[in-house]
Amino acid sequence: MIRNLARTVLLIVIVVAIAAFFIGYRWSKTSGAAEPDFSVGTTGRAVDVDDARHAGAVIGEKVGEAANQAQRIASNAALTAKIKSKMTLDDTIEAADINVDSSAGVVTLRGSVSSLAEHERALQLARETDGVTSVVDQLVVK
């Protein structure tokens, strides 16, 4: 019995709170007051809305540039990982002795290989990888 009474009281309180929220929201929209050309910041001083919009646009542009740079870095890392994985899985190549770097589709192979056949196979694997536009050969045959 007390449990049902408590539930009923709680339900009434929730309904009244929701109604008060919507009534207050509705009345605040119909006040007819014009929006000011400035906002008050947390420091209590007036902030020019146009200056704030400009600052927001500058920040947005910088965030966009950083996102593009992060995407390029991730793309280069993925391309390097693909080539290095191919070399690791190939039994004719000692992948630990080959350094693979990539930048915008240009792959640079550095290090040493034990034979001309290993040299040619490393170049072939790099050239056949999707996303590679050119390969810079800096491999040395021991």
C-alpha cells in the first residue's frame, strides 16, 4: 500500500517537473526580446559574436588541416605495413634487413640483401602493391 502511494507521488512529481520545463521553455521563446549583438562570456565581459564566429572558423580550419595530415600519415603507414608484410611472408627475402619508407605513394627501400634475386624480388613486391606510384631503390647487394 505504501509502495503504491510512493509510486503515485513520484509519478506526479515527475509529470509536474516535465510540465514546468515545457511551460518555461515555451514562455521563454515568446518573450519577444531581440537577440543582442554580443554574448556574455564566462569572464563577465561582452564577447562580439562576429569575432567568436571568426575564431571558430579559424579553429575549424586548423582541425581540418590536422585531420588531413593524420590521414596522410595513416595512409603512408598502411602502405609501408603492406609492403613489409609481403616481404616478411616471402621466403626469398630477409625482410629484417630491409627498411621500407613511404610518402604519398613513393616507396623507398633501404638496407642490404644477400643476392641480386632477393634485390629484384623486393623491388617487385613493392611495385606490385596497390597505392605505390614509384619505388626508390637504395638497396645494396652484399
